[in-house]
Amino acid sequence: MPLTRLRSSEFTEETLTRLAEVLEQSGEVALTDTEGHRIELPAPLVRHLLLLVQLMQQKRTLVLIPEDETLTTQAAANYLGVSRQHLVNLLERGEIPFHKVGTHRRVYFRDLLTYEKRRDRNRHEALNRLMQAVDEAGLYDASYTGEA
């Protein structure tokens, strides 16, 4: 399955506004085809579509990637915002699973998502520990604004 891009520039602001209004309704949302066949959209799909429309209203381009999509090491590094070499080091240390296609490493997108969640959770926990240590040491001044 190819990657799909949704560019906000492909839609008018009026269309995005109307879509958001319909999707935000607290009732059922349905699709009707040209022959009059109607199908109600499940609530989780409606919430997901609303999120997509809201992001598009912010002029953001969206890329939809299936979780089982395989990425090159460069694409995976780009997604995580790290260098390719750093990503390769993570792979070699076993922090992110990978497989090889010939001599080339490939990473499943779902494994990047798992690593990203773990990394973000660890960062958040470390920041909380740091703030607790600063607070316990009496070094935190809530009135300080950083302005001279």
C-alpha cells in the first residue's frame, strides 16, 4: 500500500469548516452514495476524520502510513528526528527491532511507534525526577520569570 498524502491546499477553507461542523455533531454521521445507499460511520472513524480535518485546517500536510509499512533506516531516522547513524546504533543495540532485505536494514513503522512511546515516557519520567529533585533541594522559585 503506497503512502498517502493529504494536503490542506487541496481543500477550500469553507469545505474544511463544513466538514469539521458535520463531524463535530453529537449524532450519527453517515455517507450516502449517488444511488442513495447510506451507511453510518462508526464513532471511532468519525473522531479520526475530525482530527484529520482539524489538522488540515491548521494547514498541515498529513501522511498516512500503515503500521506494517517497512521503512529504510534513513526514513526511520527522519521520522524520529535523529541521524541515520544514531538510528543504526539503536537498531544494533536492540532498542528497535529490524530485519534485513539483502544487506539493507528495514524497520516496521509499528516498531518505531513503540520505541517513540517508550522514549517519550522515559523522557517524561526523567524530567519529573529532575523537577522533584530541584523542588526538594529548594532551588525552584515559582516567582522567577527569567526576565532581568
